Amino acid sequence: MFPKVLDYHKPNKPLVPNGLGVLYVLTSAAYLFLLDYLGVVKTSHDVSLALTLAVCILFGGFMGLLDDWMDLRWRYKAFFPLIAVIPLVTLATRLGLRTSMTLPFLGSIHFDPVVYYFIVLPLFVTIATNTVNMLGGLNGLETVCPSIVLIGLMILAGPNAVLLYVPLIMWLVLAFLNFQGKLFVGNTGSFAIGITLASFATISDLKVSLIISLSPYILNSMLILLTYFVWRSKASISFAEGKLSSEHRRSLVTLVTYRHHLTERQVVVIMSLLFVASTSVALILQTL
């Protein structure tokens, strides 16, 4: 049912089904529509939080599915979240959200509503979604790391956490199978989980916590963009005798494997621990 792609970091490069992230999109949307129908989650200013998140996930999943079909270049798909953020901005203007961001130790930054809804919020969602989508290529890397951030947001979200019960379970199932090398979620899954994180953080007013949790993603994106635009080179990783290694530091993965020979699972575990650390910092700062 799903197209298969080569798993380049396994012996003999087996074919693995790709694009299974669509299961996350469909399951999450169906669950959120059911929550709205049952009235489990209260509406805010006559706008359903469940439907808001469902529409955002559907938009993000569709953008990712389009990328999986057409294999677009980064210069084009980097702007996809600007399209996916349209329903969030449209509904957010009616949700009565705070148009400010509270930074640890620095206090609150207040924005004009027009600036917040039409500049700050689209930039926030675009950056968050793209940074999540830029870290992948290894079994488990593009699924385990977002699940850690997702759990952290749910802990902080209070009653809103019910919005992500089933999406989290579905994502963890995909993460387990992805870590085992049995499937890839594709750009469909990467875009969908990225827009889930950004949208849920916006709805629950946890934007700063999300930024802190995503700091490894942000570092990875900065390294990739810096090497591409300044040195006109790309990150690459060598695979030999079941081990990964690199001779440069142009991404977070190459930074971890720089002059080291590590298995794919070792790299994913190390990367996951970085997200455990960043998410833990976000949890601590939110409680201060």
C-alpha cells in the first residue's frame, strides 16, 4: 500500500515502506473530531480547541504528503508551514490568546495583536515545523525525539493534555516501529508532528517552553544553514561495517559522530538524551 524506499544505514540497504505518518494524521484528526462531538474539551470564545488542532494537523499532513509525492527542494517546502498556519491564525484570532511571550528571567514581551497574529505566530510555526522536519535520516530519529517534546508539553498543558492522548499513543507506536527499522513516517509524519507541536504550544500558551525543548532542533538547523549558505557544503555521514561516522561538523548528527564510530541506535539514543535534557529544562523553567 505504501511506496518503499532504501534504508541506507542498514546492511544490504533493505526496502522499507515510507509515508506511514499518514496514519498519525488520520487517527489524530478522527480522535479530535470525536472529542469535539462528545464535548470533552471546552470551547474557548466559541472556538473548539479540538477542531483547531485537528485542522492544523490535517493541513500539516497534507503539506508533507505533497512533499512526499513531489520531492520538492528545501527552498520551496520551507514555506509550506506558512500555508499550514492559516487555519491556526484564523482561529487563534478568536481564541482570545495572550499576545505576549514570557521569557525566563527577562519577563514578558508584549506584541500588537496584528503583529502577533500575522507575523510572530506564522514565524513561530514555520520555524518550529521546519526545524523538526530537518532532523531525520536515521531510524527513530524523526519519531522518538518529537515524542519526548510532545510528552513534555502535555505535562505542562494541564486539562488541554487530553487533546493529545490518542495522537501520542499513535505516534509512539510509529516511533517504536520506526526505531526497529520497519517503517518511515516520511515528510507526511514530520510535517504533521511539527505542526502538532507548534499548534498545541500556541493553543496552550507554551510557546517559550516549546522553543526551549526544540533547542537541539534549532542548533541542528543553524549548523545546516550555516554550512550551506556560508561554505556551500552539505552534511554527510559515512556508513561502514555497521557504524556511522563523519569527518566534519555540519549538523547535529555529524557533530555527534565526528571522528567516532557509532551504531545507528547509539546515535539515536544520544540524540534522544539531548531532547530529554532540553525538555527537562523547559519543564523546570515553566515551574519557576
